[in-house]
Amino acid sequence: MRGLRSAETRRGLRACAPQWHRRRALQAVGAAILVAGSTDAARAAESAPRIVALNWAFAEILLTLDVAPIAVNDRFAYGRTVSWPAMPPAVVDVGIGGAPNFEALHAIRPDRILITPAQDYLRAALSKIAPVESIGLFMPDGEPYRRAAAATLRIADDVGARPKADDLLAGAAGTIDQARSALRDYRGAPVYLLGLLDNRHARVFGRRSLFQDVLGMLGLRNAWTGSTNEFGFATIGIEMLAQEQDARIVNILPLPVAARSVTESAFWRNLPAVNRRGVTTIGPVWPFGGVATAARFAGLLVQSLSSEPA
Amino acid sequence: MTADRIEAPPLRFAGLIGLAAVAAAIAAAMTAQTLAARLPSDLWWQAVTAPDLADPRQFLVHFAVLPRIVTCWLCGASLALAGTLLQQALQNPLVEPGTLGLSSGAFLALTIALVLLPDLGRLGQEAVAMIGSGLVAILVFGLMLARQLAPIPLLLAGMIAGMTCAALASCALLFANPYDTSLFLWGAGSLSQNDWSAVSLLWPQLALCAAVAVLLARPLDVMGLDAASARSLGLNVFGVRAAALAVATVLTASVTAAVGVIGFVGLAAPALAGMMGARRFAQRLLWAPPVGALLLWFSDQFVIVSSSLDREWIPTGAATALAGTPLLLWLAARSRMRREAPRAASWMQAARGRPLRLVAGFYVLLALSVVVSLFFGNGVHGWHWSDTAQMLELSPWRAPRLFGAIAAGAMLAVTGVLMQRLTGNAMAGPEVLGVGSGAALGMIALAFVAPAMSGVAQFIASACGAGSVLLVMAAMSRSAAFDPDRLLLVGIALAAFLNVAAVAVMATGNPNVVALRIWLSGSTQFVMRDQAALAIGLALALIGISLLAGRWLELLSLGGSTGQALGLNIAKARLAILLLAACLTAAAVLIVGPLGFVGLMSPHLARMAGLRRAGAELLGAALLGALIMALADWAGRNLLFPYQLPAGLVATFIGGPYFMWLMRKSGQ
């Protein structure tokens, strides 16, 4: 993969960026017409720009735009934690997102590296390898869904897949609308969105989380009204769940190894929420993903809640 | 060995007892407040004995609030009992379950078990913790059998084993699901409970161990004499020691399995009990567990009351240092410590002839390691030797971190030499002094104030932090004219306190601290070229200055009075050496975070190789420290490509087992 373009060609391509984008967009449209619906990996890899995603949300956006990233962080853990969308085997692992391997990045010769503002300390080192683009999804003023939509459009412009992005966003909005009407008759309890951490602690998702945006769009009430960090969750002891007595618990997979036995404990079974309303389990779904994950979460929520009596 | 028992003048007795009573009253008041917030007081008794489970308030009190309090008491008492036994058996007031690596061993075993055997029940976890703690104990004590379990080598071996276990465990945490914080939470010592299972497992073990401890009280009391006298009285010194250590192992394992790693209680409680006037061992055995229970209870209630209703701002395991450290420092500053006899024996052994050849040999090894590190490594396409062109292409990412690591290793090693000769205590090192932590905290403060940091600003902040710690230590120690053991005690307490403050600061979730967390783990990945050049320059300059102080170091290691008789101005010399050590530590911490291991180990390796004179030891230790860090940097970069192990962690893996093996064979 290293020898496909010489240094001069790459520099030349970057210099005439607008024409390059237009040419790439035309090529993409033409390819789409000729090979309708095909996602041939080799051909796509040759024509698509080589983008490194140092955050799983960006990887998700790229994959749902049918452009595989050439490298991603924490590839090893991706299958266990996120698993959707499926990561093609050819994607290179560059280490942990907080400390990616510079030599590996240099070796694969990327055209662009995507980071979040939390990784800005990497900018100086990464700029020596490829142009760096920083996109923030979870910021102190919240609204991650809107930011994820904007990020999808921005990344789509980078790879020349704008039509696909528009389709994606429209599809997600449609899914969520459908979910909202399916839940119109759900006059049920407010929900706790829970990610168990171990036998005694859990992550509860509230204000500023992606899931909260979806809940708002679905017209559901979140039982957790306490403070959250800028990723939209709070780490609490499970006993805090006893405060809201009329709530329902939605347990979000994956379940960490340390939390396997919590559902058998006497405490859990006697929690008011568990006792009166039972526990719903959904997922695995990634709490820090993008628009496609949000739509998928809405769908999963509808499946589990609409089958329950109000 | 010396028997440094911290003694308080009798007049203090009443005052300190009063202090304890006040603390107990405050803790009780805070508990009452927490309970009252959840449940009206007329329902309290019902909630304890026959709770109405349909009432969520009583449910909470019965299943969450009360078990937490009782677990606090049991854990505090267990750790204090373990600490008392260890301190008496080893005749050293600075020993605790953490120092001997027992807590870390249990924690590592539990971490591994959670990954490999996720369906293990509570009893299984207890067993695993005991196995882990026991294995570390057997390893440490088995290796030190050849030295008759002499206190200082045992302590060293225990500390190294503990650091190795902690490093292994944090590696597992680094590469486990990166968004899975469960192991981190539990490792930090959270006392949150949701049933009585922890209590039901803790109290039988505590009762059994307390019974055995009572049986051991008489023999351990005799251990207060030196080993020869004890043996002449018919005591089986080894057997009694082993028994005491076994009991401490069981206690530590039970606490770690229940609530994770809780530090400082095992160190503080016996010391406080001693300061309150419990001078005989039997008295300490009686009073230390309640003091430990009180300490932990107070810390936990403080955490609960000062948190918002939603979540805790710091795990209790870290908060124990916040509660215990200032109190201990204050008490240590006011009580008199028995002066130690000069411990010059190890440094006065005959030096090897021709030290320069050895030093030159170390230099050649270092040069070789530099070449290997730059040319050989792992990559996207596997292991390969680079040719010159490839090496130059990759050197922007290989050379700065390599030379930064070398400089930091050398500086830390020299700091270790300075501190060990200054205090006459083989356990001394930059981390033990708290200077490394002070420098780290200076860096963290700067990251909050000015996120865009320049190299010079970083060094100034780091040096300010280190210097402040140094000033505090000097002020606290002034009355005893820098008595070495008091310096060490103060340093350890300060290091614990500052580490806790760093943890609390990191827990705020400020995005700037992500980079800091990686740096604090000892990673060399982000060293830039100008930083590396600065580090090399500083290293050469400061090590050169240290060599000039060679004569002072020789005289200081002869002990206070001898040195003074030979014309040394003790206070001035000590102050100058402390300042030098602070600058060295600040510079090293700037590069690789607060590592203490290399600084602890390199002087020992240099002495074991036969370098005994101060100048030769300085040079040899510096080169060895640089060599270890170079190898650690290379291994961290390549072994798990593309994942990178921080060089500090790898240095612990390399150094720990090898060092323990060397400890077994040769004298110090």
C-alpha cells in the first residue's frame, strides 16, 4: 500500500484541493453508477482518501459512509466493546487512542487524521505525519446528536460521500420518528439508562449524553436528573437507583466481567425499579457513537419498551 | 537493626486520647446526619433489625448504609492489626501491608482472575486474593530466607514486589477494555456496599486472626529486643516472624478482596496508637485496631458527607491518606524519635579495585543499547533491522524518547545515590521523599492554569513543586537537625498525600488531564527533540555537580557525629544535597513522570557490582540507571506493537525480579 503514490503526487494532490475534491466526487458518483451498490473493498481503498480515525465515533461514521478507515485506535478492543458497525479485517491497529503509535501511523502514510479536542495534545506530533482534523462530539455545552450530524457531513465532504451522508441523516431521523410514534402510547415510567461497571457501581446516562438526546426526541423521560460529566454520564453506586421508585431500568450491554453476578444479588432484586417494573437489557450499543448509533439505540429501545405494558 | 519506636512524652497521652475521642464523635455525628437524611430516627432500630423491605428508605439503610459502616470498621481494624504485627515482627515503624507488597499481590491476582475466570463467586475471590497475597509473601520471604529475613532487605524486596505487582495490574488495566473503569474503581478502594456479604466474610477472618495475634503477643513482645537477645531467651525468631507475617497476609487478602486497595491505615494506626502512649506491644495490639477502624470510618464519612448526593468525589481508599497524613505529620513533628546508631557498615566494606574499568564497561553497554534501540524494532510489517536511511527517517520518533529516557534514568539514579547516602537508609529514593510527587503536582497545577505549556514553564512549575515539598520537609524536620529516619517518615507521608491529591485532581475529568495521566504512568512517547536535548544537558550538569560533592557523601554516610568530628558542617551539607536531589528529581519528573523505581534500584546494583566509593557509585549508578531506562524504552516501544507500555512500567518489570534475585545472593 505504501508505493501507490509518490510524495510529489501527494503534495500536488493536496495543493489543488478543491479540484481534487470535485474530481473525487465525480469519480465516486461514476463508480456508484457503474457498480451500483457494490462496496468492493479493494477498489474503494484505491480511490478513497486514506483516513485514520483515532476515535470510534469517527470510525463508525466512516464505515456507515461505506469508506473504511485505514487505521483505527484500540482495534483489539473494538469487537468486544462496540461490535457494530463491523470493522473490516484490513483496518490497521495503531494502539490506544490516548497514545497512538507514531511509527505505525508514519508507516501507513495516511492523508488525514481525525481526532477529538480531548486529543489536542497529540496534534503537534501527528501534524508531522498527516494533516490533523479535530472534531468535537461531546463538549461541555452538550447536544451530541447535533454535533454528530454536523461531523457526519464534514467527514462526508472530506471523502466525497455527501449524498450518502444526506441519506444517512435522513434515514436516522426517519427511524427516530417511527420510534417516537411507536412509543406514543407508552405512558410508562421514566427510564434509567444504565451501564453496569461492577457489582456496586454503574454508569447512568443523563444530560449531555447521546442517549439523552434520543430520549428527548422519543418523548421519554430520563429518571436520572443529577449532574453528569461532559460525556453525559455519572458514575454512581447502585444504591442511588433506589431514589426514584417508579422508574424502569434499561441495562445497556456490554456487561463487564466484574458485573456478572450483580443481577442475582438480593440488593438488585429488591430495588424498587427492578421489583415493580423489571429490567430491560439492550445492546451492545456504544454510548459515545454517532448518528447511526443513535438511530440504532432508538430502534432497540422501541423493541424492548413497546412490548411492555404501560 | 535499630528499633525505632516513636515515643510521645507522657503528658501527651491525655491530649491524644482526647483527640481520638473528638474524631470518634465527629464520625458518629456525620453518620447520624447521613442516616437522618434518609430515614427518620424512630425507624432506625427497625431498619437495623427487621427492615420493612417495601419501604425503600429502610431498604437503603439496611442494605447500603449500615453494611458500609460496618465494613469500614472491620477493614480498618484488619489493616491496623496487620500493620501492628508487621511493624513488631520487622522492628520497623514504616512497614505496612502495602509496603510489603501484600495488597498489590492480592490486587494483581484478583485482576487476573476477573479476566480469566469471570464467573468466580465471592468465596472464590477471597481464595484468589489469599493466593495472590500469599504468593507474594512466599516469594519475598523465600528469597530473603538466605538473609534470615533481616528487616531492611525484606522491606526492599517487599517494596519491589509490590511495585512490580502494581505495574502488572496497571498494564492489565491499560489494555483491558479502555472504557471499562470497573477494575480501576475497585482498585482505588471504594467501600460502597449493597449487601452484607462483605461483612459476613470479613468478621470471621478478623476474629480468627485476632485470636492468633493474641497467642503471638508474648513472643512478639520479646522480638522488641534485638535478634540475638531474643534467641538467647529461647525464642524461635524465624518461626514467630513467619507466623506474624502469615496472619498479616490473611488479613490483607481479606480486605483487598472485599474493597480493593486501601492505603495508609496499616501504617498510621499503629503509629498513632504508639504516640497515644501504647508503648508495649500488647497495648498496641489492643489499641491499634480500634484506631484503625476509627481512621477509616472518619475518612469514609468525610467522603460521603462532602460529596454531592449523586456521586463521590474521591474513592475512600485514596481519602484515607487525606485524613491520616496531616495528623501523622503533625504528631511526628511534635514527638521525639530515638536517635539511631550509625549504620555505616555496608558502605564501609572494601571497595573493588579498578572501579574505572567497571564504569567504562557500563558505558560501553549503554552505547550498545542506544545503537540497538535506534536500529532494531517492531513495525507494521514485523520485526526488522533498519538501514541507515530508514533509521534516519524513523529517528524523529525514536531518538528523542530514547535520550530523554536515558537522561531521566541517570538523574533518578543519582538522586537515589544521594538520598541513600544522606539518610543512611537503603529504602530511600526520589518517590519516597515526596519530591517526585511534588514536582508532578506542580506540573498538574500548571496544566490547569495554562494548558499550552512551554518546556521552560514546565520545568519551572516542576521545580517549584519539588522545591515546595523540600521546604515543607525541611521545616518539619528542623527540630531534629535532619534526623534521617524522620526525614524518611515525613517524605513517605508527603508522597502519599500528594499522590492522593493528584488522584483527586485527575478525577475531575478535565480533558487536559488525559495527557497527564499517560505521562504520570511513565510514558516516554511524547518527549520532543528540544525536551530531550534539555534533559541531556541538565543531566550532565547536575551529575557533574554531584560528583563534586563526593567527599561530603562519604562523610555523611559515616553517620552524624563521626562526620561532624571529621569537619563536616552537617546541616549545610545535608541542605545542599537535598537541593541537588530536588533539582535532579524535578528535571527527571519533567521527562518521564514520577518514577521512583530506577532511583531505588540503580545505587544497589552499582554497589553490588563492587562500586563503593561515592564518586564511582555515582557514575556507575547513573550509567546503570540510563541503561535500564534505555532498555525499558525500547521494550515498551516494541514488545506489544502497536500498543506501547510506558517505560516506567517496563523498568519495573525488568528490574523487579532481577533485583530480588540479586538481593538474595549478595550482601548490600
